[in-house]
Amino acid sequence: MKEKIYTIPVTDAFAVDCECPLCVLEKKLEDESVDYALGPALMEPDKRQETNEQGFCKAHFEAMYNKQVNRLGLALMIDTFLQEKNNNLKKAYDSKSAALEKDASTGLVKNLSNKLSSRQSETEKLVAELISQLDNIEKSCAICSKLERTMDRYIDVVFYLYFKEPEFREKFHSKKGFCLKHLKQLLASTKKYLNANETAIFTKNLMEIQLANMERIEKEVDWFTKKFDYRFTDAPWGNSKDAVIRSIQKIRGNSDLK
């Protein structure tokens, strides 16, 4: 199989013996993205603007902090992010502060009347705006966005290789399936990248692999539980010693399990 620069990360991930090659690919991308955010991205105005707007999710804040490198860079990103978000929240509040005072001083009878009305009060508009801003902060993450975009491109590469490269297709069929998150992503992406005939072929082969391996790992977990029964104390573990870890990864994808 003749590799191109954009296929190498995919073929490398599919060469690993694992429960989900897309998790291997995603984890590598994630580690690189964390390193990039703490390094080169700090010096690029467009990337700083992106992190100011999107910030980072809890998991990626933890990943950057726990790297124990470039605390100053992380602090600078947090500083400018907070400046922007504080300013946006203050503007929303200030725009309705007078109306808020007015609604706060409204009498009980008037309040009951307003509550029965279908018209939204200024206070309710302010609350809705603040919730909207907080929702955006909670759900946005510069690293998650990058991962989503890049993984989508790599899914396209997977489909390309699957139908164009018999060697890759054989390797795909030899894998242990995927975590449920990436199984869903593969199935959802067929609509975007494959025609009806290709979708039928791919889905049939994918699900046969997936179902066989879901049954395999369930049996491995089942044997793990049986090993706690005195009747099976001397029986060999087989592949079940790490079955709990692998089953969690199979169900949820990349997991930081100790």
C-alpha cells in the first residue's frame, strides 16, 4: 500500500493492537493539541483569538495544567479569556440593570399579573441572555473543536483507504472493532462520505466485526467476575486480567484509568 502524508496517521493507528484504533488516533491528536496550545499557539494572534472566544473544557484545562509546563502561558490564556467573558457578562447585565431594578421594586400584584402574561419581562430576557452566554462557555473548547474537525477528516481517510486499498481493508477487518463513540461516528459519517452501495457494504462488514468483538469483551469481563469465585481460583486468567479497563474503553472511548 502506497502511503501519503495524510494517510500515515491513520495507518499507524490501525497498526496498534487495541480495542479502538480511532481512540489511538484521537489520543495522539489530543496530546499534540495540548502541547501546541501551551506552545506555538500562544504566539499566533488567530489562535489566541480562538482560545479567547472558546476557552477550554474541564478535561483539557486539567490536561494542560497537569503537564506542569508553561504555567505562564496557561495563565495568559486564562487571563485574556476571563477578560473577554467578564466583559460580555457585564455588558449583558448593564444593558438590563435599570429594568432589573424596576422589576425588583414591582409590587406583588403587578408581579402576579406579569407572571400570568405571555410577554417576557426584561428580567427574564436578561436571565435568558446570561444562561445563553454561560452555556456557550460550558460547551465550547478550542481543543475539542480542533479534535472534532481533524477526526472528521481522518474518518474520510478511513473510508478512502477502505475502498481504495485492499491491504488497509484487510487490516480493518482484522481489528477488534471500535469504542461505541467512534462506532457511532463511523456510522454517522457514511451519510456524508459514502454512496448507498458503499454504505451497505461498509455497514455490514463493520457491524459484523463490532458485534463479534462486543461479545468477546463481554465474555472476558464475565470471566473476570468468575475468577473471584473460589471454584475458578486455579483456572487461567486468559485475556481477562485487564478486561475491566478495556471494557470501559470499549464503552466510553479514551479513559484515564490507573
